[in-house]
Amino acid sequence: MIIVMNFAATPEEVAGVVAKVTESGLKAHVSEGKECTIIGVIGEKSLIARFDGEALPGVEKVLAVTESYKLASRKFKVTDTIIDVSGVKIGGENIVVMAGPCAVESREQLIESAYAVKKGGAKFLRGGAYKPRTSPYAFQGLEEKGLKMLAEAGEITGLKIVTEVVDAVSLPLVNEYVDMFQIGARNMQNFQLLKAVGRLTKPVLLKRGLSATLDEWLNAAEYILSEGNQNVIMCERGIRTFETYTRNTLDLSAVAALKNMTHLPVVVDPSHGTGRWKLVSPMARAAVAAGADGLMIEVHPNPADALSDGPQSLNPENFEVMMQEVAAIAEAIGRKLK
């Protein structure tokens, strides 16, 4: 349910509606727009069905939300959400790039990567300290040692840090070192982990699951939002289809669709989406043209020696070229690469 307040509604009237919603055993989420205030009401369907907000002071109208995701819906918030990650804004006219190696392998490799992506124009350093891999024998990451290296690289270069959190147990430790959590594709429907990051305020980059529909993906975001954390960024990283030439099938139609369905920012990961470094730049350009708010790119000083995802990683020189190409596309559609 969405309660639309009158444009002249006072703060006291808004507070009164919120109090009434809470008294009814429901949760209220307030979104203040330029023209009016909207209150999202979530909870058990039976309680929502009995709630009557039409007669409350300051209420303009009450609307039913048919989508199972409420707070993520464009109906709840018409304007685009812009998320501030330690001073870097994701959403709006700017396009933000997150880049770095798939995995933190060593201090030297990470620092070299950090300087390279910063030179190219990235604002975030990405790198995995915990690596959930398909094979139990593959490199699993340096864990806390890797987190410390990421934090050091961020301090040295000024880049913001984003890394994957794999479970609720390691979440408090990861929280000490990073600016933004990443929820990987395999954990998109790990609901206990989603609830856990939802109880924090740190921004969350939520990757699409291997075979997730847009509704399932948005409902995963809803788990985070419903716990109180409104800082969620959606990340398209390709889905599994019958095609075998690429690692996944990068669904760029999802970018345009999400822009209609949700107010949340959308980032695209063409590295995992294709699995081939030669396809990363073309798909990055296409993602920006489709309306993406950011890119996540794997960059390694020497991809041939990478412990993880070398075939899809750009080297620093190719990354700089890609950034120049993406900047041209951004300017052509009235946006900026920042």
C-alpha cells in the first residue's frame, strides 16, 4: 500500500499517519518528494487489507501496490534514487566505474591495480577477499588479510572499496574495511544475508542471480530495503542461457526495464556478463547507451597470471581505452563519466 500525502500536509500530519500505521502492526517508510510525501506501508496482507488511511488528516489518496516488491517499486518513489557512497554518488547524470581484479592475490598486485584503475578514471576499487568458487579446489581468497590490503589500497589512492560479503558470519568483519558491500549472484536469494545487510546502513551492490527473473531480483532488493537500508544498487551481470560462447548472456534489456520498474540505480558488469575480455568494452559502451548508472570492470596488471577470471580481465592499457570510449558514449546521451 502507498499513502500519498496532500502537497500541503504538515510534518505533524505525516507523523500521525506513520504512528497509525505502526499501531496497526505495519511498517511505514517515508519518501519525501518535491511535490508531496509518500508513505509506503508494508506488512501482512491481512493487516494491510484492514488498514483504512483515507480519512487520516493530510492524506490525499491511498493506492494498492500490486507488485510483491513495494519499496523498490517506481510507484513508491517516482524520482530516481541517488546513493552517496562515502562522497561518490551513484545515480543521476553521472556514470560511476568500479574496477579492479577479481581476487586480491597480493599487496603488490592490488596496489598496482588500484593505481591503474584510478588513472583510468575509476572511483571504486573492486576486489574479492572472499571468493565463492564453483570448484572447492579453486582459489578461495585471502579473507581478512585481503580486506586489510583493500583498505590500504583505498587509503593510498583515495578509491572507495567494494567487495563481496558471502555470509552473515563474516559480515561484521567486512563492514570494518569497505565502503560498499557486494552481494554476489550465488547469494542473491540468501535471505538471511540480505536481512543482515539490510539492518546496516552501508550501501549494497546486489548482483542478479544466475537464473533470476527481474521480479525475483527486485524482491531480493526488497528484503534489504524492508529492513531499513535504503542504499541498494542493482547490478546486471548476465544470466544463464543455452549459449556457450559467452560465460553468461548479458541482459542489457534489463537495464531499460529496471528503469521503468524501480527507482534504484543500475550498474552493469560486462566482465562476468561475457567472460571474454574482447567483449567487455563493446558491452560497456552498450550498457551506458542503455541507461546504466555505472560499470563494474575486472582489471588485472597481468591477466594471464591471474588466479581468478584472467580471460575476462582487461589489462590497464585496454581499460584506459575502454574508459575513453565509454566517456564518448556518455557525453552523446547527456551524461558524464565520473
